[in-house]
Amino acid sequence: MIDFDKYTGHKNVDGVKHKIINQIPKHNTYIELFAGSASILSNITVPAANIILNDLDINVVQYLKNKFPDGTVKNICSAEFLKTEIAVLDLKTFIFVDPPYLHSTRPNNVNIYNFEMNLDEHIELITSLLELKCFVMVIHPKCNLYDEMFKDWRIIEIKIRYNRKTSIECLYMNYSDEIDLQCYDKLGLNCWDRQRIKRKGDRFVNKLLNLPMQERNYILDRIKEM
């Protein structure tokens, strides 16, 4: 039985999940090709209207169906998923791709999951993703293959601690940083920066609340016009 609180490779790590969510654009449909424990989705405070999760492991699929009863959960390979779901991939769709990492990027080159991916499957996946017009974010350890194939995408490096070891991983995104985010409650470079932003927000909100109602509404209308 899988312990999903300790699921291998999950991103429910303080600092890591914040950095990922702070790069997720506003969207109507959220898709994960390799959902696993779906820890990123669990931490998005403004969920999409339409959620589609996919995983090849039937135990994972059952877990996802129980945890996200309002979402759609599929059990097909990523290549087939992209072919069959192409109709829903409009410009307001966001796809988060966290595939089984290349073996060459893993300590001791060991198998971890019940369903792994070989080099050709990684190349096929990347090639398919490069053709998409919707929002796509891929996370993978820094390596020549991903850096080269995603060279025209925006890339951010992040450090992740796994079992007392630090991994340099990259977010590869096909959209710019000039975007509206899906949620802003995790905004900030680190815990201190998030605290600074929260305090600034609290000060502004308190100032607005202390204004006469009509003046407050005037300012809010001005903000809406921006």
C-alpha cells in the first residue's frame, strides 16, 4: 500500500511548492499528466473549474478519485492522453508535467516507480509538449536533454532536498513571467519575503477598511480600472 504522505518525488515541500505555485498562470482547466499524490494541486487555494488528473498506477488512480471526487481521473499513457484530450487544451488550460525523471539524473540510477520512462519516451513527451499552445510547466532535474529541447522556454532553477541530498531542478515554461497568477497567497521568494508581502497587504487593507465607505469604494473602482 502506498503512503501518499511520503510519496516518492512529491513536491509538498515548504519552499518548493511555493516556487511552483508562484509560476502557475490563471487557468480554467488544470491537468496533471503524471499526477502521483497531486501535492501541487492540493496546495492551490483557488482551484480550477475543471480538473483532470492522469496516472498509470491504478493504486494512485484510486487515491486520486477518493481525494478529488469532483475531478476527472484517467489511467492512460501520457502520449495517448495528449492525443485524446487535445480538444480541451484551449489557451486557458494549464498542464503540470512532473514525469518519472531520467535515470541518469537519479542517484545510483535506480527504479523508483511501478511505471518508469526510458529515454525515447522522454523525447516523445517533450516533442509533444513543444507543440501545445496552452500553458505548460515541466519540472525535471537539470540535464542536457531537457535544457536543449526546452531552450526556447523560460527556465527557473530551484533546489530541492530529497533524503538529505540537494537536487537542482528546473521549471520549464512556455509562457512569460508577465502573467496573472492562479492564486497569490504563496507569493514571495522565501518565508521572510512572504511575511513582508503579507504585512504590506495587511497595512493597505487596514487603511482601506478605515476609510469612509464611499471613499473606499471609489478607490476600489479605480483599482478595477487598472
